[in-house]
Amino acid sequence: MESDYYPAGAYTDQSAPYNEVEVPIKEWNCEVQVTIGNTLSIGTQNYTCEDDEGGVYYDTDNVNWNDEYRNGHFSIMEMLDELKKYVQGEMEGLRKFVKTGTANAGEWDRWYHLTNLLEDCQGWQEVELEVTKE
């Protein structure tokens, strides 16, 4: 039986936009490896200084740049840990509103955003670290 609200012949046309069934989202486990890089200043005292005809030459051949980086900078893993602490603190401030059901729309949006952010910070592992002097 045709409905009066559909164009002629469209009631049974499954390809019509208003008849399409929305496919539910299905979760899949995937391995994600991301390569990122940065150029930054790394300080070291592990060098030798030599005077030559052209000026001063600094020899850094014996520097372990990975160790120097770890000693003077936050690793990506450490930054993720700091982000988790920050997010947890933000969520703690919203928790009373969410638990009592008195959160407004903006607070619910913020809670949802922070929950997803915290979840996405979990489970990462440092696979490789390579620091080279330019």
C-alpha cells in the first residue's frame, strides 16, 4: 500500500534517501603506529672543544643524543601522562554536575570530549626513539 506522503512509486524504493537504513557503527581493533618528529635544542656537556685555524670546533661524536634528550625534555609518553592528569582534573571539576544530572549542555559536551580524550591517551607504547644531531 502506497503512503500519501511519498512520491509515486517511492514507497517501496529502498534506494530513496528517506527509505535508507542507517548502518550501525561497528568497532574494530586496529594497531596504530604514528611517526612524529620535532627539531629542538638539546643541551649537553659531553663534548670536546678544539681550536683550529678556522675557529673553534666542537666534537660531539661521543654524545648519546637519545640520553641527552631523555635527560632534558619530556618524552611523548611523559607528555601523554601529563595530559591524562590534566584531563582527569578537569573531569573531577565536572563530575558533581554530571553525577547529579545538573550539567548543562556545554558541560555535557565538555565531559564527553574529555572522556574521549582520556580514552585516546590510554594504551600507547614507545616503540622507537631516535635522536640525531643535525
